[in-house]
Amino acid sequence: MAATALPPLPPQFKSIQHHLRTAQELDKREPVVAYYCRLYAMQTGMKIDSKTPECRKFLSKLMDQLEAMKKQFGDNEAITQDIVGSAHVENYALKMFLYADNEDRAGQFHKNMIKSFYTASLLIDVLTVFGELSEENAQHRKYARWKAAYIHNCLKNGETPQPGPIGMEGESFGDVEREEAESSSLHSGTTQPTSSSTFEGNNKATSNYTGIHIPPGAHAPANTPAEVPHNTGVTSNTIQPSPQNIPLVDPSLCSAQSAGEVRLTPEDFARAQKYCKYAGSALQYEDVSTAVQNLQKALKLLITGRE
């Protein structure tokens, strides 16, 4: 990563400070995700204020960082091709989400899983650089934000959180944000605490979540984004791999033959390519289940012309 230092964050850009902090944290182990975190911050900052001198200076330095990263990782398809980059970021966000969800459902409540929920929501924000969020990702973001605030507030008040999806009541995100801002800074040696919400102008979640299906986290992969908390009894810095539940291969796909009248459109080929890219990205995280599911979707589409 280029050593270009950012100037102090203008107050107008408070809503992107956590995305930039996440980029810093991921620079070494996930530079592709770090790149898109900065790109999201750049695009969002341009929409907020690109005219005042301090904002222009900040965005200019941020642009320098992006250009340096693009040169450094110019041969990486996840940087040069949006469809690959989108799959990469989405899979990483999902791994973060599933780790926290797995811990939540197991009743293992700790700061690390709160941060994982919170960071997963930030990374789903980042997916908007590729276009509008899918309904599923929008739901995951909403749930992750609420869970982070709910569990944080329960632990703060000495209460035991209720595991898994439950009806969402009003929870403030301010404490979660403030703790994140104070635990890490965009600039070495400085701290920029904040008490306002970064969640699109509203720090209350008031809708009910019981009707939305959240799949349980099957396992925490060996290279899960989150670090292992000290009180889990695990002595290494990585979570040990667990047996995976591999989905059954649809037997009809093994014997199916393409009907002569099936004509695939350019959109069909693009969707099949997307599923294959998702599968490849999933394998980077040793997620066989997701890889198999996406490959089956691609195969079915190519054979039958239907999803």
C-alpha cells in the first residue's frame, strides 16, 4: 500500500471515517477489499462535499492512494473487473457476517463478534460502488447493524443478549460507533471520537426482523476476517476449520443434456459468468458449499436456459 498520508478528516466526511479505518485494517491481508473501501469513501465524499478547500484536499490525497493501489495491484482481476471485485467484496462481507452470526447463535457474545457484525455492514455499504444492493444484502446490512447495537447495549447494561434473529426494537448505534472510533484512528497517534451516527442519518432501527430469513453460519472459516477473542480458549491466531456441510449435487444436472432449442442471451452468459466468479471467490475462503451452489446455478442456466 502506498505511504500517502491523508490529511485530517473534515467534519463533513464523518460518515465515511469507519470505512476508511476498515481499509487501513485490511491493507495487508485483504488489499482488494481495502481498495474498494477507499473507492466507496471517495465516491461518497464527492457527493457530500467536493468544493470546500479542506474536502478537496482530503479527496485529492485519497485519490492518490487509490491510484497507487491500482498500479500496485493492476494485474488483479478483482481490481480491473467489476464483476470479480463485486464477488470478492461480497464474499468477504458474508464471511464476516457468518462468523458473527455463528458466534451469536452459539451464545458467544464478545466485542470481536460485535465488531464483525458492524464491519460486515460497512462492507455491504461498499458493495454499492458496483450498483444497487440486492434485497438480501440490504437485509443483511440492516440486521448486522442492529445486532451490533443490540448486543453492545446488552453487554454494556449487564444483560444477556438473545441469540439469533428476533424482533428488532429501537437500538442506538452511537456507542458502537464511538467505541470503534476510539479504538482505532485514521491517523497515527490521534483519536477522532464521534457521537453521531454514520448510518445514513438515522441511528435507530425500529422495524421488525422476525419475518426475514437469515441463514445460520455453518462454520467460521480458517481464515475468517475476525481475530479470535482471548477468552475462547483457542490459543492460535486463527480459528480452526470445522467440517463443512456440502450441499447435495442436483442429480438431474449430471444427466441433463442441452435442448437444441435453448438459446442463451448475452444476459444469460453474463449471469453464468457471475456465478462462476462467485464460486471462484468462495474457494479463496475455502467455502466449498457456496462454491458448489454457485457452480450448480451456472450449470443449470447453461443447460436449460433457466435459473
